[in-house]
Amino acid sequence: MPRQKSRRISWDAVRVAAVLAVMLGHITHQGPLAHPELADYPFRVTAQFGAAGLMVISGFFVCQTIRRGSTGRWLWRKVARLLPPYLVAVVVTYFVMRTAGAVFNGQGFGGGWFATLFGPTSDGIAWKTSWYVPVGKDLLINLFMVQGWHQSFIWLDGSYWTLPVQLMVFAAAALLWARVPWLRGDRRLQALAWGLTLVPLFVRFVVIGVHNPAPWAYSVVFGFGLHRMHAFAAGIAVWLWSRDRMRGAHLALLLAAVVCAQDLHLYPDHVALPTDPARLPSDLGFAVLLVTICAAAKGPDWTFLRPLAPAIRWLAGISYGVYLVHQELGYVLARVLLDLGVPGWARLPLVVAAAILTGWLLTTLVERPVHERLTRPRRTAPSPRSAPDDLLPERAGGPPAPVSVGGPS
């Protein structure tokens, strides 16, 4: 069997940079917006682009990996990778938010185990302060990933939006690849990328209307993730270009349209509202990240990072777990540290380190073992030959090691 390509540090570096951008933005900017008492960090990262970059990477590796073997098995491996750690993270976040919120607010619960675990507070006030106390309904909404289907539904953690969107995209990709083979041509894939960029804009801004108050309008846009489809379009385009199936000028035009789509969806009123991330830094950050992803996809490997390769690879491998636990749990930890008198300059590295540690535990105890168990063949059989992958490393005596967020599973 031919030897696989060695692992490229460039993809790991891009993924780690995107996740760190998400973490710092949430901890230093979104956290103080939601909880003003946390506003004493030494700096704020007001740009928002890291999560969109992760979706671009995800779109790229959908194209890279869906061609290998059974499409159904490919989809199952994606689900087995993403869903179990998400469900565990939701349950942990729910009980931590519920307990911490009640303590911070000076509230209690009614008698009995059900009221304690799932019922409202004794005074019936969920938003007594900025620290929301979730109830059992919120847990179910987040477990079933229907947060985007109604405005009244509560996201236990704002980072969770990527999960339902990714799973819908993976399912659609598997269906199209298996049932619509004529779509595999270069021009048709290019048209698909343009459609994912422009059609959601037309639907949201022309057909529905940005400020349409109807519940169904909110469900169509945010339930189906129409406001995020341009990121996957960018991933498709970068993959086509990296395989010399799209010209560079065409790619540049499409990526410019993607940046414009990102701006329009984030700022539908064409101005940043007080609770929004900074507009220009977000647009520029996303554009720079797209260029960086292009360099990772087609350029030479970033050998100058080799001295840092072990740390970068380790962080990339636990990136999904870190992503799932850093935001709301990080806010709770930041509040606890604040109450203990820890200043912002010392609190920031502690919250980041705790997110990394918790993400590592989630990856080690849940993501990897459950994925391995769920995808283990029922009987021993020779593995089908597959094309080398730029992201996955070799392991002596075994298959390539799995990698978290955005890559193949």
C-alpha cells in the first residue's frame, strides 16, 4: 500500500488560530456584553470571524473526504464524531448554568428532585439578573438542536449554532453525492458555491425581508442556517481551486462575494449595533482568514512552524471539545474568579487554560472513545484503499488518527 502523505502543520495551525479567535472574542467581548461585571480584561477582541472560518474548513474537507468509500458510512462517522460530545456538553452546561445562576442570583428551587433539576426557581424569575437559570424545556431544546427554529428558544451556549448547521450540510452533501451524480462536474459545483452564497441573501433580504416579524421567517433563516451557507460555499470554492478545477480570478471573485455575504448577514441594518462585534475588524479578519485557508489548501506546508508542531497538533486534536465548553462555562468560571478577587489580567489566562483542560477531557473521555466504538466494524475486513489526506497523520500499525473540528472523521 502506498505511503500516506505526512501530516501538514498548516491545517492544524489554521484551525487552532480560528478556535483561539473564537475563544478570545467570546471571553473578552461577548462575555462582558452579557455580564458587565466581567468587563475588566486587559483587552477586547471585538472581531468575529473564527467560527465562520471553521465552517469554511469544514466545507473544504466535505469535498475532500466524501468521495471515499460509502457515503452512508461517511455521514455516520461525521455524526458519531460531532453528536456525542455535543450532547454531553449540553447536559454539563445546563446543570452548571442552573446551579451557578441560582447561586449568583440568590435564588432557590422548590422541593423534590424534579423541581430541583428541571423546574423554575422558587420565585419563578428566570432572568433575575444577567445570569439566566435554565429549566428542563431549555435542556430539551438544546439536546434536540432546535434553538434556531423559534425566537423564544434559549441557546444554553451561543457556540452551539455550528452543530445543527454542520449536520444539515453533511446530510445534504451525502444525499447530493449519492443521488445526484451529475452535480459533480466542475461548473456545476461552482454554480452550487455561488448558489449557496447568493440564494440565501435573496431569500432573506428580498423574499422574506430582514425585519419580518413572522415566526416562520425567523425559522426559515436561522433554523435552516441560511445566514451561514456562504461559509460552506467558500470551502467548496477553495477545494476546487486547490485541485485546479477553478481559476484563481474566479475564486477571488467568489470569496469577495462571500465576505460581502458575511457582512450583510452579520449587519443586516448595515451598521454594527451596540451588541454586535466590530464591523470592519470582523470583515477584515474573515478576509485574512480566507486567504490563510487558501495558503494552507494549495501552498507549501508551513515548515517554519515545525518546532511548535507537537503543541499545535495537540490543540487541533482537541479543538472541537474546547469549542463546545469555552463560552458559557467560561463565563461562569470568570464570575467565580471575580468573586474570589481575581483581576481581569489574571482571570483571562485561567479561563483560557480551563477551557483547554475541559476540552481535552471531553475529547479524551467522550469524543474519541465513543467515536471509535460507534464506527468500529462489526467484523474484521480489509480497509478500502483511499486517497491520501492532507490533514490526517499516519499511525504505525493503524488507521490515521482522528482530528477534531472541521476536518475529516
